[in-house]
Amino acid sequence: MKNSGTTQHEDGASRPGAVVPAQATPEGRTRHEVARLLLEDGPMTAGVVAERLGISPTAVRRHLDALVADGEAETRDAPRRGPRGRGRPAKLFLLTETGRARFGHAYDDLAVAAIRFLAEHAGEDAVRAFAERRVAALVEPHRAAVNAADGPAHRAEALAAALTREGYAASTRQVGASATGAGAQLCQHHCPVAHVAAEFPQLCEAETEAFAKLLGTHVQRLATIARGDAACTTHVPAENPPGLQAKAPDGGERE
């Protein structure tokens, strides 16, 4: 049975479901695929969405307009490249927090209230310890697969695959010379705990430190969904910055 946004109970009553992972109609399924593409690879133009999904630009525009009207997507002007022309800049589409919610979240108001209680009664160190334990439970099952990869870039790819299996819709892309140097950017297009992390950034900080230890190199967090960015982006340098000794993936010093 396809999920239509309600949960069918044994008594025959239909009650609202918490998450709608797919829609019952072809139109709804296509819209869900448009939203998923924005989640995993956005922001992007309507033309790119049409090309990636193999459907007409007119159909894509209809779905994007519906997502914007429902508050699930928003637009921003694409950065101009080359000389400034007379035409209007291309429009990029990206999901809002409401749009991300259709793919599920592993938190609710109870989680926020629980960590607030922990902070008030046990202090900030307890929140930090909780954040570290949470991310350890996230990455530890994948440590062997990540450590088996050769070099920071390949370990970042292995970590992205692991995070995707955990629901983070992660990917990597190679970058050349930039302000942060050459290397790979690890992009998490979905964050199951974004609302919680917005109030408790210790979750993001612990995650960044765990990634550095697992990848065996210094990393730099460039953006987070919790701060309103389109994705959580972590720069993984091809080589450690001068003066920083590389760490082995098990946390020890490299010889």
C-alpha cells in the first residue's frame, strides 16, 4: 500500500501520518522526485532539474511553483559569471526546512526539551558529552570501511556513502585552489537533527571533530543547515596545513 499522507489503522480510521516519503499519484511521485533532487543536489535551476529528471521544463516549473506555493521551496538569484548582462539572473531553487521535513526528521520537540533539561541540570559539559557520544554511535559502525580507503579524499567518499546510509544524503566533490585550498568538500544535503543543532551547536562541533579523527586530517566546517545554509559542507584538504601533523584514522600520530 502506498503512503498517501495518512496512516490506516486496524479500526479502519485514517489519521495523519508524520512523514510522507512518497505520493500515491504519478503527479505526486514526480513532485517528490523534484523535491528529492533539490535536497540532494540543490540549489539548482529549473532547467537543470528538467535535464536531470528527463521531464519537460514546463512540467518541472509547475512542480517547482507548487513547492514554492506550499512553502517547501524558495528561490535565490544565481551568481553571475563573466560580464554582467542585461538579462535577469537565473533563478535557483532550494528546499526550505518545511520541504526537508517531507523526508523525515529523527527529532521532535521532546528532543529539544530533553537537551535543555540536560543543560540546565547537568551543565554544558554534559551536553557536549552527549553530542560526542551521539556522533560516535553514528560513525563507529562505518570506521573500518572509511579506514580502508586510501587518502583523505577517498576516505571522504567512503564517509559520504556511510552518512547517506544513515539518512544524511551526503556526497563529495573535488575542489581546486580556493580560500581553503585543494581537497574535497563533504556535503550533507539533509540533517535529521537540524532543529536541535540550531539551538545546540555542540552537535555540529562534535560531528566536525569526529570527522577529522575518522578521516585522519584537519577539516573545516564551511556551512551548516542548522545555520540556514543549503547543506552542511565540510572541507577536507588534500594535505594537512603546514604545522599540523596528520593523524592516522585511528586517532594516533602518523609516522
